[in-house]
Amino acid sequence: MTKTLNRTPSSGVMMSYGMGRFLAEFLTGAYGIMAFFFYEKEMGLPAIFPTIATVIYSIWNAVNDPLIGWITGKHPVLARYGKRLFWIVLGLVTCSLAFLLIFMVPEALRAHKVAVFVWMVVAVCLYDAAYSLWEVNYQGVFPDKFRSQDIRRKAAVTSTAFGSVGIALGAVLPPLFYHYGDAGSYVTAGLVIAAIGIIGSILIIPGVMQRAGTTPMAEQVPQEADPGFVDSLKSTLKHKEFRVLAIMLFLYQSACICMTGSVNYVVNGVLGMPAKASTPIFAAMLVGALISVIIWSRIAKKLDNNFLMLVITNFFMAAASMPMLFCRTQLTFAIFMFLWGLGFGGCWTFIAPAMADVVDSIVLKERRRNEGVIMGVRAFFMRLSYASQGIVFWLCHTLTKYDSSLPGQQASLAQWGITAHIGLVPSLFFLAAALLLLISNPLSADKARANREALKELGL
């Protein structure tokens, strides 16, 4: 049986793989800043309606993500190019088109709040199914394609740079095409985003393709009887290292979604400025994230501990986001978004290597590979954050009497509610994530190194 060659993938391949991180964060960022704001502010739904929609979406997500991971893992198409390639490309194209559908609320429905609510639920669930189809399979490529710690770190740094651009562009680009008070302009922004997603589905191919002459790790590990979906799900959740990292990812992503989703509310309700005024704020975050990749990667080489780096960067983000509770000018928001970006880029750099360490641990324990289910459950925890965003926004807006009918600045109390969901609440999420990892210590650096050595001895 031919083994996978242990040579470093080319820079072009790593950049192509990084395009996936760009697209994931680009779509996530655009959705996070647009969807809740669009339905509450532009469609006039009370905040409770989009909140319920995101909770329904999260329940759907609980089944959708791991099930799609399990099904696609068992049914590869065009497997000679890698069992995940077809699903990734198909999912990206359909996901891009479904994103556009979210904002194409028919004019005839807009006078009926329940009808608009139903449209949101259906459109968001379709988008999520397509997103899961490609993103779950994309994440499953990483531990199999990038085997050694050094290669994983290089791939993660490259992906972080692409992903940082993606989340910033997902926030900076849409406001150039939509305008507050003009619901139709959001469709234009959706068209631009869909076009970028479809182009990206072509550029990602070299990074996720596995050519003939390589052997997936799943085929190299001695296999026991193939378990069903429920057994695979139970098996994944029984591992402490996975549970802890998954909860940490939920807390981290909840904080990020709240922060990025708050910027439209800040620009419109606190600053009283047009949508384009969000550009400098997100640009500051992008600069911080890009600078941070260089800084944190050097620190990581000395510490050689992915989980410790996640602890440090989450503490850093907690400290950087809290002051935004008191910001009231565009400049101060930009300054603290830059500082948050420094921690954000660092945390991002170590998520994929930490997850790869967890996958290594599970493979060695179970002697079989269910990365489709693993990545599906991981995706569920991360996208459960949309429910967090909805609940946080609804509570803050209700308690501080946010008035969605106002065209510009909100009253002082409502402004405090907005800055709470961009500063205070995210800071608490980041702090909880850091403390969880610090206290639980799910996978020590020594254990992770030992697992990698064991994989080498098995020829994996």
C-alpha cells in the first residue's frame, strides 16, 4: 500500500488551501454583519423574531453538521482526486447562491412579519446545509493532508493570513454596496458575495485535492467494524480533549460573531454615520490580525504548545474588547478593534493545529478515523454561536429599549446596549474560553508530541 509522502506541500497548494479559510470567514463575516441587522432594521422584525430564527437554525445545525460529515465521508465522489473535493466544490457553489437568497425577500411578503420570519428560517437553513456540505469536508482535509507539526504550523499561518483578509473583507466589502434604509441594496451586496464564493470554489481545488499515489490516513489505520452515525457521534463526544476544544470554539466564535455583527449597530445607532463608515473600523482589525501572525508564530515556536497559545490569545482578546463598552467615536472603536485583531489573528493561527492534535489523539485511541463526524460536531459548536448572537442582541436591545424605527442615532441607554454587545459580552466569552482551557488542560504539549511520534511509528 502506498503511503502518503511526508514532503512539504508547495506554497501554491498551501495558498489554495488558505483560500478555504478566506471563504469560510468571508461568508461567516458577511452573514454575521448583515443577516440579523437586515431582518431587524430593514425588514422591521422585532428582535425576538430573528432570535427565534437563529435558535431554529441552531437546532437544525445540531443534526445537519455531523450527519453531513458522516454521509459524505461514507460516500465519496470522484475519489481519485480526494474523497472530499467534489463535496467541497458543490457545497461552495450552492452555499454562495443560498447566501443571496437570504436577502431576496419578495416584496409581497414584506408587509407580513410572520411571512418574513418564515422566509428567514427557510433561507438560513438552506444556506447552512450548503455551508456545512463544503466547510465540514474542508476542515477534514487538514489533519490528513498536513501531517507533521511544522507543516501544520506553516499551513495554519498561511490559512490565518487568508482568513484574516476574509473576515475583514466580509465586513468591509458589503457596506460598499448596501445602504441603511434601502432593503434592495442588500441584494446587490449579496450578488457580489455570491460571485466571490463561486470564483473561490475554483481557486480552492489544488489545496483540497489529493492525487493518485497518496493514501488517506483513514486507509492506513487498521479499521474495526464500521460504526453507524449514532455510534460515531457518541464516540466523538466521549473524548474529553474534543469536548473541551469544541466548547472553547463555541465561546470564541460567539464572541467574534457578536463583535462583527455589532459594527452596523455601532455605525448606525451610536455614531449616526452611513454604512461605509464601518470600513476604517474593520480595516483596523485586519491590520492587527495580519501583524499578529508574525508575532504569534514566533512565540509559538518557542512554546510549542497549541492549547497554551489559545489560552494566551483568548486572554488578550478579552482585555482588548472590554474597553469598547465605553467607546463613542469612530477612532476609539478602530483603535480597540486593531488591538483585538492582534489577539484574533493569533488565536486563529492555533485553532487548526489544536484540532489536528485532537484528531491525532482520537485516531490513536480508536484505531479508525471518523473525521467527517468530528468536523461536523466541531462545525455545530462553532455555528451555534449565531444563536448566542441572536439571544445577546435581543436581550441588550430589549433591556435598553433599542428602537429599530429610528433612522440614525439611538438614545443614550440604547447606545449602552450596543456597546455591551460589541465590548462587554464578547470579553466575557473570551475570558470563559481562556479559563476553560487553562483549568481543564485537555491535551498537554508532551501528550500531543507523543501522539505525533506514535503516528510516525505506525507509518501515518
